Amino acid sequence: MGGFSCILLFIIASLCFGIDGGVTNSKDVSTMTLLKLQWRNSSQLRWEGVDPCASNWVGVTCSGSRVIYLHLTSMGLKGELPPEIGSLTALQSLDLSYNTGLTGQIPSSLGNLGRLFELLLIGCSLSGRIPAELGNLQRLKTLDLNTNKLGGTIPAELGNLSRLYWFDISSNNIRGTLPVELGKLGKAAHFHFNKNQLQGPIPPEIFHEKMSIIHVLFDQNNFSGMIPSTLGLVKTIQILKFDRNHLEGGIPSNISSLENLSDMRLSNNELKGQIPDLSVLSNLQYLDLSNNSFDASPVPQWISSLTLLTTIAIENGKLNGSLPSSVLKLPQLETLRMAGNFINGVVDLSGLTGQTLQLVDLEYNNITSFNPLNTPMDVNFFGNPVCADGSQQLKLKACHPEKAAIGTPYTTVTKDCGEATKCGENLKIDPVDCECAMPFEGYLIFRAPSFATLNIISRFQKLEKSLMNLTNLVGLTNSSVYIFCCMSFNMDDSLKIPIRIFPPVRMKYFGQAYVVNLIYSLSNQSYNPPTEFGPYYFIPTSYTHPDPSKGSSKVPVIGIAIGVPLAVLAILGMGIYIIILKRKAKRAAKNSRPFGSWGFASGECNGDAPKLKGARWFTFEELKQATNNFSTENEIGAGGYGKVYKGILAESRQMVAVKRAKAESLQGGGEFKTEIELLSRVHHKNLVGLIGFCSEEGEHMLVYEFMPNASLRDNLSGRTGITLDWRRRIQIALGAARGLTYLHDHANPAIIHRDVKSSNILLDENLNPKVADFGLSKLIADTGGRGHITSQVKGTMGYLDPEYYMTHQLTQKSDVYSFGVVLLEMLSARQPIERGKYLVREVKSASERGGRDILAELQLLDPVLRNSPISPSVLDCFVKLAVSCCEDEGACRPKMSEVVKELESMADKCGGNDIEREREMEDGEATFRKLGFHRLANSASASFDYSGSGGHIVPPIVEPK
């Protein structure tokens, strides 16, 4: 009966939401309602309301009317993953990680989600086989299924995932051999297949010179046969883990060609032959060849040449002869483990004071002596002749070590909070401010750290700093990070580190959205730890959010009993509150002036601001006079930042535009200062010129050169009365592209605008374009070789790069995406999001269907253009350029300099002689007829609603949830 009730409710909800007028697509509403019913017993899933998008369901992100991201990490989901989830055909990212109550099989219907680029099902209890249908997901970049109960074999169809970058199926029960089709995954950088039951030989075909793989984690399986020599062809490999298998034969000689290899672990196999000379692996930091069947040989002399080694482990390796002192003096060496060999003679530990060496384990060798007898490091000579009964060395700690030590675990230095404070249930003491709060907790598991000791303080301080960057990544400021007892190495040499992240000061709990974003940033690898920690995964502990429906009401008697005293206290507190408000107002006024250190915020100096080129400081009174006291007659624009006024400077009689911030502006002092600093040092004919600024009396104002013909958006909408023909639009696009190219390629350091849109492209008296509004811009002086900077997501919805939104990795290609949206806007005069429809998605969907007449199919062309001579070839090139700029992957988009070249070619074709123009006009007539348009006698009579009334209104600045 219960199951029938659920189905009945589902049918009723589907019918109700099918009525036109809802925010969310009716099919998506039906599917999301089914999921809500399926997981109704989940501990943390609080979906209120009936429309996922309109009701802002936690973990649900919509674009237009479709659900595009579903992130429900650690929500206590219980039950199975229903096959109906395959109906969310606009879904791009699915993350249901760390829901241990999520059982059953992975539905094959996920193969229908053709837009999916990210599938994260980490740390659940899913079983059964990996569906072969996942091979249909041609856009998939991340497939992470680790730590489940999955069985069966790896489907050969997964070799069709040509864009796959991250492939993780570790910690499951997957069996069988590796399919050779994995060799087709040329873009894959991560093969994480460890901790499974995979068997048979490793196919040599899955490694070749066209691969770009960096992490090969095949450890703890049942692989047999030889290590394929084709490994030596993949020059990009950095970490190679084949330990704890049944591999035979020798180590391929060409493994020495892996010049980027930093970590090689081949222990606990059945490898034979000689240990090869690895001296050319100059980047090697961790080497473990223990417990194999190598031929007897002296301790390799070439080890002394590997100056970056932190860990050497060759236990039970039939090593003989003496231990070279040069090995012990390697500058970065922390751990040396060579137990169970035949090393003899004297071990010289002298002269190692100040070295990084922490542990020397030479248990069960033939060592007869070592010096000095008392050494500060941890040494183990148990089972050697030097520790024979009756000798003086019996008293030495080195002969009776408690265990082979690895150092004292690191713990974050905390504030002395005095006597223990009693906190409520689930609350703990924040070691930074000594307040009670509920931290977000979990374990970072590093699979291949390049070290084996725990008492290098600077290393873990660096990890703490990177975790603070993580909190900034998800929009948390003033949060504290605590690495607490007790981190440890597991039996498989992975490093387990417990962490706590406390809410910002004076907050007791994280909101659900913050917890979801924290876990998502850890599960999708947005968080980048220091390189020496290597690849990782995360295991969160459950976070119980307080139920807002409980604990808010008291019985009336208690209310009356405490009401009168509270009223008296309220009266007394009123006066105190007024005093506090005054003090806050003073502090706010001070904070609103980000230029106090420049020496002119208080008005004590005049003229040009220090270190700025050409930007003048204005007083409030000067700008008040220039704009006629900011009169409504002088108001020429408004936006999220504030209002823009036309003004005339008293001294020079120059006409200017004054942008005045409103008190609740989304842009603060930081953005204000950024725009001043950037515009004062970049000069290009297609960038708006900054004349000066004002920062006093709690005011933030920017003074620009006046642009009499408003913005591109205003002109496309018809508000200015100016008609932009086709040739003029090409020229405007070209000019704006040149301005952005200057920022990307010629400014030093380079600049990413981050808010390219039609309202930020202004037109001067000759309709020449100038890019404006640099308040969100970012310098990219140093990306550390990554090609991107990690940044809090900001921009305008509709123009925002989806790759930047998902990864928080900002690149120059983010501007390219936004510019592509502007190109489509110039073509159609539509807004990016209008009446629930997303312009880019419509055009790309039509393009993917293969139809040549995209403009006709979508009725995309602006009717105002009907009097313009348009060459069909140029029009086709323009559409293709716009679509290429709006590719989902930044790597697939052109550079702005390439966009300029394309537009220059189009501009040349639009500027031919009269005969060519007449021919273009004839071609244009045919094009218009094909599109279903007819010329009107008066083109001005045809209006086009650009305002988007009744459409989808979005805030101008997008902040992460």
C-alpha cells in the first residue's frame, strides 16, 4: 500500500506541475518529486515547496527552466538511485557522494544524460556492475566511483569516453582483466584502480606515447605477468603504484625514460632480475622496491645521485656490501628502510646533524658497528651483530627500539582557551576564538605522499594554508582549520589526516549549502593540496544541521515570567544600542575608504593619486557641482553597482560620466580600488578611459570619459533610436575583441575582465566600442604554470563561463565564453536568458542537430537587420565563431587574438566595392526570404522587445551557494 501511495503522489505531482507557468520544466519537476519521495527518510534532505528551482532546493542548481547540477553530498540519503534520474536530460553534474545509505545498482539510464561532464558517486554503498551505458557520455570528464561495493568487470565501452580526465574506481570489488579499450582514453590523466580484485596481465596496449596520464594507481590487486614496457612511452607519468600484486619478471629498462616520475612503488610483488640503474630519474622522491625476488647485489651507488629522494625502501631485497655514507647524506632524505638484507660493515651516522634524516631502519642485516653510538635520529639495528649479547651496544636504544618510528604526528597550534568550556551536543571549542561551534569534520586520505615521516612541521603548515584556501574557495571567510590528533600512515602507506573546519567567527553552525560546497570541492578535486601530498580522497563525517522547526517555542507561562524583566532590559539596552550604532557607523565610514594608506582619503592632499597614471582624485563637492547635485535629469544609467550621471567638470568644461555607488552596492571597496588601479595603467582605444575618482564622506565614485551613445545593450534594444546595421555590428564586435586582446596579451601583468557583457561595451560619438567596468577584473601575473587562477565565482548570469562556475578556475578563456554570448546577442538582439530560455543552449542544441539553417530554425536573426546587406558566408562564419567561443571546455575555445583575426576577415568581406555590396544585398534578400522575413517600408516601425519582461531575471553578480 505504501508503494502505491508513493506512485499516486508522484502521478498527482506530475499532473500538477505540468500546468504551464511553473519555473521548472515539468519533466524535471516530476523526476525531482520522485527523488524527493524516494529519499523522504533521509536525515538531512529538507526540500520544501513544490518547484525545485523556484523553491531553491538545497543541492539543486537550475539554468533557465532545467536542473543542471544535482549535488547532494553527505545528505544521509537512504534507498536506491531510481532509474528515472536518467530523465534529467539537461543535467551536467551529478554528485551523490558520501551517502552510505544509498544502495542498489547504478542505473543504466544515466547513459541518457548526454550533457553530463561529472559523475561523482564516492563513498556510497552501491553494488552490482558498472553500466556499460556510461560509455555513451561523450562529454564526461570525471568518473569517480571509489569506495563502494561494485563488482563485475570494467566495461570495454568506457573506452569511448574520449574526454575523460579523472577515472577512479578504487576500493571496490571489481574483477576481471583490464580491457585494452582503455588505451583510447588519450585525455585521461588519472587511472585510480587500486584496492580491487583485478587480475591477469596488464595489457601493454593501454599505454602509448599519445597518452597524457600522470597517476597510475594499480596497487593492491591481483595483477600477474610482467610490467608492460610500453609504460616507458608515457612521458607524463608522475606516480606509479604497482605494489601488492603478483607481477613477475624484471623491471623494464625503459622505465628510466619517465623523466617526470616522482613516486615509484613496486613492493610486494614477485619481480626478479637485477635492480636497474634509475639514476636518470632526477625527479624521484619516493622509491619502494621492497619484498621482491631480485638478484643479490650491492647497495646501488646510483641512489646517491637522486638528490630529491625523501624515502628509500628496499627491504628483503638481497642487498649486500656496505651502506655508502653518501646515501645517508642525501639532502632531502627523511626515511631509509633496508631491513632484511645482507648489508655489512660499519654504518657511518656522523656528520648528519642538521640533516632531514628522521629514520634509519637496518633491522636484520650483518652490521658490525655504527657511529656515533648516540644519535638524535630514530635508528633500528635490532638483529645485527652489533647488538649481539654481551656487547656494550646492548644498552643502546638502537638495539631495542620500541618500533621503527616515523615521527611525532603534527597538530595545529591552538590558542589557550583556559578551563574547558562546556559546549552543547555536537559542539566543540574553536581553537581560534575559544567559542563553541559545530565544525565540519572528515579525513583526508593521501594515496601516495612523497614522504614517510610526520614531524616536518613546515610541510603540514603548508597543508593548513591550502585548506584555508579551500574555505575561501566556497565563500567562507574568517573560518579556522584544525588538523588534530592523530594522523597516521595506513598499512598501504597512505596517509590519513583528520581535519576540522570551524564556521566563521560568531557562527555556531554551517548552513547546508556551505557543507555541500565544501564536500563537493573535495570530491571533485577542486581543492589542490601541496604537491608533496599527492592524490587524495576525502571521507566526511556526518554533519547534523539543527532543525529550524524545533526549539523555537516555549510555554506561555515561561514567556510571561521572563517577559517583564526582558522589557526592562530592552529599555536599558536601547541606549547602549544607539551608542553601538554610532560606533559602527564610524567604523563603516572608515572601512568604506580603501585608500587611507594613500594619504588623500581624508582630503588632505589634491591632484593626482600616488602610483596612479593619470587618474585624478575629485572631492565630493566637485562631482556634486558637476552633476547638478546628482539630479535625475542627469541620470543616464543604473545597475547593481549604483547610478551613472552625466556631468561637466567646472574647470575644464569636459563632459564626463560619474558612476556613483549605492550604499548596498554589490561591489565594495576592493572592487572599487581594483577598477581604479587597472584603468589608470591600461590605455587602449577600445577600453574606456578613467579620468578620476572620489573616495570620501562614505562615497565611492568613478569618473569616466563620457560615451554619448550609451551601451551596446541600449542600442540593440532600440532605446537610443540608433539602428546598428550588419557592418556596424561587425565593427563593434571587432573593436571590443581588440580591447579584450589587449588585456589578455599586451597588459603586463595580463588581465581577465571577468564581466564581459553588452552593457559593459560602450559606444562613443562615432559608435566605436570601448570595454568598460573593471571592478571584477583579475590580474594573472603568476599562475604557477597552471594557466588559471582559483577565484571566487563572480560575473553575470547568462554570460558566466560554466567551466569557471564549476571549477572556480578562472582563465582568459572565461572572457572568451562571455564574448561569445555577446556575439549571439548582437546577432539576435535577445538577452542571454529571456523568458526562461538560455540563448547559448538554444543555438548549440540547434547546431548539434546538424541543421544548416540555425537562424531560420530559431528565428534568431534580429529583425532590425533586414535592411542590412548580409553575405550568407559571413553570417555563417559569425555564427560558427560565436558557438566556438561558447564551448563548454575552455581548451576548445579560441583565444581572443584568434577571434580578432576571424572578425577582421569578416570586416574585410563586409567592406567591398559597390558591385560586391549589391551582390551581398541580393544574397541577403534570399537569406531573409528563407528566414521568413519581409522588408517593410519603414524599418523603424518594427520594434523588438529586448527588456525581457516576463523573462528570467537574475542578479548581476553570481556568488557561490
